[in-house]
Amino acid sequence: MIADKMVNFVKNSSAIRAMFEEGKIMAEKYGAENVYDFSLGNPNVPAPAEVKDAIIDILDNEDPVVVHGYMNNSGYEDVRAAIAGSLNRKFGTAFREENILMTVGAAGGMNVIFKTLLNPGDEVMVFAPYFGEYRSYAANYDGVLVEVSPDTETFQPNLEEFRGKITRRTKAVIVNSPNNPTGVVYSEDTIHKLADILREKQKEFGTEIYLISDEPYRELAYDGVQVPYLTKYYENTIVGYSYSKSLSLPGERIGYLVIPDEVADSRDVIAAANVANRILGYVNAPSLMQKVVARCLDAEVDVPAYNKNREALYGGLKKLGFQCIKPEGAFYLFVKSPVADEKVFCDAAKKHHILIVPGSSFACPGYVRIAYCVSYETIMNSMPGFEALAKEFL
């Protein structure tokens, strides 16, 4: 008999992953070219050439015992130092290698920091719409997820509701910007106000509240939009990063945590995160990929390719009469469902071989998420299907 907690996890397993698997079945049945799978944030843009070059050079010229061996649970010292230096150049920070912990992707990093910080019953606050796996990450450590309802006009955080929901049990707040699923970038004004609220509540309750910035889409921003680096706005900020999107390496599971010296009890937090990385079973982040990303810190994601998709999809759907906010970052379009139950709309889309994700998966029913990290041809070829849906629903 499986664990009671796992019964609920299985019952509420990811709708996104289920749809991805359904897409594979449909592709076998109808042909991949006739299925328009917008379900998963799986980059279609290949990794930069620097990644392949780094892999070949490392395997040809470095000691294989070192390349494939164990190292400090936090990762190779030279890799962490290189990442710290890169962040300092980009954002004017003063990180050292000790502030960097290499992780098994951003998801691994989130689990490490929750293992480090949460006691049973501690509250983790999220701004809807949000990445649904946060529910599971908090529940893994018996944390309580507290949702702040969405502002569907701007999709910036609803700060007044946020202020009212912070309690003495609030231990962490997750910020995801550029946001999955909306593509919205939280403005500098928003971040300033959020930080002020957190300082006010820390003082009121005499507690520490950690702001966890989940940043896998940081480099994917359009039209010159600047993404604030949150450690510069609030002292108790911890950053989780992944190379899944910026280097198109989702399956390699490589990322890092930044735990600045300014974080309360930073030495203890860093030490505990190091141990958490080991006892959760990760032991260390993938060794070869650590060395690869250290050589690719200046490699650039193909933002123009994603922007071409963004403009085509946004423009095409708006022309057909669909309502959506234009994304400033990431590679998702969050579209208002033409019917109250967005799952009905998602089911109707399947009849046209279009796979999109219901907004209820992100705690924002009435909307659907469309991941445009696909080929441009997929977007253009899907338009007749979207046109048929517009005629049916609008």
C-alpha cells in the first residue's frame, strides 16, 4: 500500500504532464506534423553551440575521474566562483562561491530550500496564477501553501490581499518573474512595495520571512523589459535559477541557488542547504553539466526566435477575437477562455489537435496557457484550428 500522502499526489498529478503524454499518443495516431502541442515548456530552440563545444572539450581534455566524480555537495568550487562572478558583473552584487549551491534544476533547488527552511505547518505564500508544482514542493515538507488571488487586469501581484494574509506562520514567499503562466514581469515598483510589506510584517511578528525568487525565465524578456534582481531589494531573498530555458537544457537538470550573506542566519542556511542537497538524495548536481554551464555563462538564448513566435501567436489570436495580455517574458500566452469552464474549451481544442493547459492548473480558472516554445511552423499551422474554435465559441 502506497503512502497516504502519495495517494493525493497521484490523484492530483500534473495536468501538464498528462497532456504532454496525450500529445505523444495523438502524434502517433495523426502524425506529429498534425498535432499542435502547446502543453509543456519544453524549448524547441536548440542549445547554443557553446554547449556542444564545451561538452566535447571537457570530455576530450579533462580528467574523467574528476569530470564524473563526486565533489562538495554544493558543487565544484570553480564553477560556483564563476557563476558568482558572472552575477556580480551583471547585477552589481557581491556574491562569493560560498553563496552559490549547484542544484538539480530549479525544482531541485526549491526542494532543497524548503527542506532547509520549513517546519511542519509553516506557510508558503504564492501569487496566483503560479506554477502548480509549488503545491507539491511545499507539501513535501508539510508546509501549507497560501494563495493570493490573481489580479486579472495586470497579473501583477495582489499586494493588498498579500498583506492581509501574512501571518506569524509565514516562512516563505515565492516570486516567479518572468511568470509562468502569464509571461508578466513583476515591475520594480511592485517589488519595492512587496519588500516594504515583508519588512513591515517581519517587524510586526518578530519573525524571518524569506523571499524565494524562482527565475528559470530570467533571460527571456522582450521589448527591452528589465527584470529586477530581487536580492537588491530585500535582504532575505534567496534565488533559484535553472539553465533549462536559458540554455535549452531541461532534461539535463542543472541549476543553482543563491543564498546571499544578507539573508538572516545565512551561514546556517548555507550549511543546511548543503546538507539538504545530500540527504534529499541529489548528493550533488550533475557533474559534467556543472562544468559545461560554467563555460557558457555568456552564451545567449535565442530570444528573437521566441519573440517571433510570441508576435505570431499573440497577433493571430487577438485578430481572431481572443482576449489575452501580451507577455513581457518567458514563452507562455495566458488566454481568457471564451467559456467559464476553461476545461470545456481545452477539450474542444483537442478536436482540432490543439493541446493547451487549463488555467485551474495554475489556480486561475477561466484561462488557458499556451506554451509557444514550439516551432514557428507549429504556430502557423495551428491557426486554422484556432479559427475554428473562434467561430464555435466567440
